[in-house]
Amino acid sequence: MHRLQDARGNPRAADCLINDTLNPGRQGEHLTARPVGRFAPSPTGLLHLGSLLAALASYCDTRNRHGLWQLRIDDIDGPRSMPGSAEAIQKTLESLGFEWDGPILWQSQRLERYHAALQTLIDQRLVFACQCSRKSLPRGEIYPGHCRARLIDSFPVADHALRVHLSGKCSFVDTIQGLQEFDLSRDVGDSIVWRRDGLVSYALACAVDDADKVSHVVRGADLLAGTGAQLGIIKALRLTPPEYAHVPVLLDANGDKLSKHSLARPVDDSDPLEILHRAWLILGQQPLAACDTVSDFWQQAIPAWQMSRVPRTRQITV
Ligand SMILES: [Zn+2]
């Protein structure tokens, strides 16, 4: 398989080949030479082992590159948020010794930016109003483009979702999962950017924030499928995509995803070293010497981190 490579022969991530209608501009440069990683939990529950893997991998990857690490709370979906959960996640991260740079970025405080991005897409005649109900669409299938002709000039449109027309091919090299290729029409479809209930979509907010603020996205492989839509949006906005690495998702012994939604037990931070070592080993890293404190752990872990040791699979059963 042909692999995208940079001048030094390294695989080049997030090279998105999208047709000229969508992407007349050339790919820009990252705004900062210093790598920026992030952990971006939704405040819909407590931190569980699966999300800790993503946090730990992102943190080690970023610090190993001497980069900046951002904590972002993806709290635009107010109705799904659990009161107190953002604070609880923050507290658990602190007790595990994570240190983020700068203030926490709350998506709920970035609505103006998302609205500006949406208007940019509208101005490019890419956004249409859609009133299709979930029931009227074939379940689990790609949106068939029913309402594509209903282009809009401004938003919101009462009682309608807004979708962005995505087409063309898109590929990137995921640092863990390898080459990913999407045909945006066939595999992704016209992504919702504005929900019928008046909220900006996760895909739009996440795409904008990652492109604006982050150079290296490390997150769970359950989000790999959504990367096509996010890259399509980033390219339509003529922003520079980050590099992506998707760590395996944890499955329990029954084969169910360990997630906040399946009553996975929250991370027990009463023994932070035990849980950090456990996550470290699940990520395929070489065992560390015994440590007495979490700062000992990080002092060993950060220089020892090897992304190439993370299992190249989408799922791990624990
Ligand atoms: Zn529709």
C-alpha cells in the first residue's frame, strides 16, 4: 500500500486529499512549532480506565516531545452533561499527577468561534437544512443526501438540522492504526454541523478546536470513524488538520466497551500508582522500576514512552 511520507521519509499524518471544490487552498502550516496535545473528555460521567488510556498516551506523547498539553472539556451537549462530572474528572487527573498548560478550555465558552466556522461553511454554499427524522433515514447507513438542494444563507433555521456537504477522498496516516482512507460521500456522508435542538454538533466543535489549538490528537479508537467527518470539515474550513493517533478501546470480558455509558467503574484514584502502571502496561510500554510517588512515575514514564509499542489494534480485552 502506498504510504504518505514527509521529506524525511516518516509517515505523514493527516494528509487529506479532497477535491478542488472543497479545498482550493493549500495545506497551511501549524501555527506553533511546539507540539500541542490535548485530552478532551465529555462531562457525561467519571474518568474510567478506557479514557485514562487516552489521557496517558496523549500526555506521554506530548511531554516526550516537550510539547504543551491542554485539558479541554467537551461540554457543548448540555442535556447529556452530568453535573459535577467535569470537576470530578479534573480532580482525578490531578490526583494522578497530570499537569495541563494554561486554563481549561471549555467548549461551551467557544460558541462564537463555532458559529463563525459554521458561517464560513455556509458562505461556501456547503450547508443545507435537513428535516429528515432519524426514523426516516436508513438505520446505520450514510445520509443519502435527500435535502442537499436546500442550501441556506444564514442560520439557525428553526426546527431543522444543518448538514455540511462533504465529498471527495480523504486519507491520513494514523500514528497507531496506519493508513486510513475515506471516500467522504460513500463512507461519511453529509455531516450534521448544527443540531435540530439548536446546539452546534460535536463534529464541528471538535474539528474546529483540534485544528485551532492542537497539533497531535491522541484519543480512543472508537472515535476513528468520526475522523473522516472532522477532517472533511477542517479541510472545508481551510484549516490545518492535526496528526492523529487512536489508541485501542478497552473491552470487558463480555466484549462490551468500557465506557461511561456502560456503567464502567470509574478510575479508583485511591492508589494512583497502581492504576497508572496498569494503564502503562496495557499500552504496551516496557515495565518501569518501582516508584514511590506519582511524580516518580512521570519522571520515568515520559522519557520512556514509545508510541510504536502501543498495540496496533482497535480493541483490547481486559
Ligand atoms: Zn435531510
